[in-house]
Amino acid sequence: MRKSIIVAYVILLSFLTVLLYSEIITISQVDNTPLLINQQVKIYVSVTDSNGYPQGNLEKDRFTVYEQGKKRKIVHFARGVNIDTGVNMLLLLDNSGSMYQDASGNDTEDEKKWRLTYAKNAIISLLAQIKNPADRIGFTTFNWKLGQVIKPTNKKVLIEKALMEIERPKGDEGYTEIYEGLNEAIEDFRASGGRKVIILLSDGEVFKRPNNPHYTKRVEIEGAIDAAQKEGISVFTIGLIETKNKSLETIAGNTGGRYFPAQQPGELENLYSLIRNQILNEYLITYEAGMDHEEKRRVKVVFEERGKKQEAERDYYAGTMFGKPQEKLIFWMFAAIPAGLLLLWLLSLLKFKNKKKIPTLDVLTVNGKKTSVKPLTIVDNKKAVTIGGSMDNDLTIKGDEELTLTEAKIEQNNGVFTIASMDEPITVNNKKVTKKVLRSGDLIKVGNTTIVFDEGVAKTVMKKPEKKTKTVKKKDRPKKK
């Protein structure tokens, strides 16, 4: 009898130990950009305990990767990769009418008791923890539409300023358009690369505004989740509500994030910090992808620890020419690459033959809409041309919501044109730069707008100083022999 009691005690203790050390694994983000180059996929994986605290220093042999049900080879494994490379994070904050109530949902004019005030303080605390200049933080609010959008930046003072400028909604503005606001924020977040995270905080369920002019065509929760999956964005959600918020839980669960309930506003500061620690302690696993024909594929990661297995699954979009059903690559796939490079070279020769007579800027795309060429002549006697969304700029780009201030300036000095960013780095020929000498054909990306630079054939050339010739007097000339 005594022996059976001991055996039962050991079994119970083992069971409790497994529960105590139970880990939760999540595929936070799928990066399919290496597919085109080397048929590989990168996945960011988070392993936490049941309370959300990250588990570090795990070994590669604890992980197994499957794609479309088939085991794949892991070619690279790294811990804490986001600490060095940085994170692009967008903070999405509910600014509906109920955020101006106290923790119990009662109306109050005491600003210190507002849920919004607690949220602001939590975000300010989060900003204070961020020391890595590679981390970039964006911010916006939502109610019946998005508020002021701050693109991801390493200038935290811009986020702090935006927090202070949040205005209380009036009249019909106090609705809670979670799905549409999230989908619109993802569109604004599209240009960011690397590890992309959205932290969404809301104090209630979706409260749609009837006949909302900003969202005439609704994407609903399915559309918002699909947009996040296509962009590889993980959405962490915080529900500032006493009961479980099912919509926020669904969004997080389907985008590689985590849902955190906060019954009291005082918990927000710790939750933001906890999410940040999870992201910084993620594992980056690179594996050899399959050749299945499906555009949408499912990847699964199995984690084994103490004899217990945990697994996570997530869909991603392949969308490359190598993602075709052929198990073996066909010759023309590789032949197409040098052929394309040859074509680009021929076009570059053609481009210089067709130069304009004077320097110009051609606006090719505006806000992702239909291509429209809009030339802007750079006047010879003008030393600089500013580009941005302000009406004070020489080149004002309308319809691009990402542009609010002067983004770049092009200066010329003796026919040499140099572009410099005024705030954040800009993209020239797919490279982030703060300053660069321009050449004909350079592609300048400002916000969502692409501009082509042409220096023209009438390029100003610096004149070399004339050499002074020595005058030889007639009497000093040597005599002829």
C-alpha cells in the first residue's frame, strides 16, 4: 500500500513538473524573400513559458521544421537575432470614446484615471527601454478612422510628441473600427522590411460606424489577418477589458503574435515590456523550402524539451517563380536570369541615348496607383529642389499619405547633382541613403512614390582655369644659328 502511494506521488510530481515547465512555441514571422535567390525561407520563432516569459539559450537540435507536411533541412540557426538587427514596430492605439473612462468603465473628467492615460504612460515607458538605434518605432491611433500616422523611425521624440497631440473624439468619431484600422495600418507599414511587429491595444470589441465614409468596402477580420500574413507581420494584441476579447485573440493567433488580457490599466506597462522581451529573444531559423505548386504554404515547427513536444503552424505566401510544381529546376529558370541582366544592360545603353536636353525628375508612381509620368524640370539657375508632401516644396507629391514634411533635397554644384534626406533615410536604387551623387536613371523612392532622375545632355562642366602664357620679348629671343 505504501509503495503504491509513493508511485502515485512520483507520477503526480512528474505531471506537475511538466505543467510547470510547459513551453509555448509560436512562429512569429515568415520571411520568404530568400526564396528567389536560394530557395530558402526564414522564420522567426518564439518560445515562452505559460506566462509569456521568453526561454533563451535553446539548442538547434530541439527544433524540427516541416513544410506542407514534409521535413525540411535547417541550414541556419541563431538566437536573439533581433537584438542586433533591430525591429520595426508599429504601435496601434485605440482612441475610441471608452478609452476616456476609468478602469471600471465609468465616465470621469479626471485625466489621470483615463484608460488612455495609462496606455500613454505604458508606451512612454516602452520607448525609454529602447536603446538600439536600429530599432524603429511607428505610431498611430484608430477610432472611426486612423489618426496621425508616424512612420517607423528611430527618433522617439516624434512618438512622444504624437502621444501628447492625441485628441479626444467628438460626436460620431468615437467608434472602434479594429479590423479596418488594422488593415489600413498594415498598408502604411508595408514599406518596412526585416522583423515587423504591430502591437494593437483596444479596450473593447469592434464597434462599427454605420456608413463609414472611410471604409466603404470592408475587409473585416479575415481581410486584416490575410493582409498581415501576406506582409509577414505578427500582430500582438492587448485587451484592456475584464472579459476575454475573442477578436483580438483571433487576430494574434493567426498572425504569429500573442494575445494579452489586461483587466487593470496598471498592467499595461509590464505587458508592453513583456512583448518587447519576447521579440528580442526570438530564434531565427532558415530552412530549405520545398517546390510545391501551392502559392500559400503551411510551415510547422516542432520543439521538443524534457520528452514533451510543442508545435506551431503558420501559413505564408510563396509567390516566386521557383515556387512552381517542378521538383527539379528547369534550365530556362536559370537562363532567364542572365537574359534579364543582358536586357537591363541594353536598356541602360538606350537610356543614355535618349537623355533629355535638360535635367529632369520624372514622377512614375504615386501611392501605388496607376503609373503616371509627370516631369519636373530642374531650372539651371536654381541651386536646390525640395521634394515632399508639403505645399512649400518645389516638388509636392499629392495623394501619398506617408509624406507630410520635406523628405529630400536635390542640390547641384557645377552640374553635379546630389540628393540628401532631410529626416529619415531615403531609397535610391533599392539602397537606403542619406546622401548620394545622382546619375541618370537613378530610381529615387520617397514614401510610396518613385522618381527617376535624368541629368540631361546639357550637363554643366566645370571649366579648367586657363594657363597663363609667358610673353617673351623680342630682344630676349634666342638668335638663330
